[in-house]
Amino acid sequence: MAPTTQETTDVTTSRDGVMAELAALEDPKVRAVNERHGEDHGVNLTKLRAVAKRLKARPDLARELWATEDTAAKLLAILISRPKHYDRDELDGMLRDAGSPKVHD
């Protein structure tokens, strides 16, 4: 039996589903370029933005992605977050926790 649309959506919008999607988007050439610029991920930002556009604003998923310590996941978390979904202390902690220069931007 084929999965329903709801089941498919749940898998692709869960933390594990999104992490699998990010892993599939990993490109060694992009990683090489990013490493020369001090970054530690290999996901093309245009593709990352497309994932964010599909997911839209999801603060709970963004928190889960941020907690993974994966730079591509943190960048995606930023794209699917809105500042109003966080309190001041949480935003401050996230900024202090960000290790990648691109995440700081």
C-alpha cells in the first residue's frame, strides 16, 4: 500500500527526514569551495533555500534542527525560523552557540 500524502509529508518534514534530505543534497564540490571559505558543509545554498521554501516557517522543527549541531541543518533552521517565535534568551543562546561564520550572518 502506498503512503498517503499526510504520511509522506510527515516523513519529509520530520527532523530525521529533513536530515536525510540534507545528506542527499551534500555535494563534494560545494564542500570543497565552502571549506576554502571556512565553512563545514557541502549543501548548495540555493537548494537549501528551496527546502526552506517548501517547509515554510516551522519553529519547532527549526529548534530540532538547531540542536543537531550540523551546519547545513542550522542554516536551514534559520531559514524556517522567525525571530518572534523565540524569546530573547533563546536567541542569545543560539547566537553564542553558532560556530560557523555563515550561521552568524
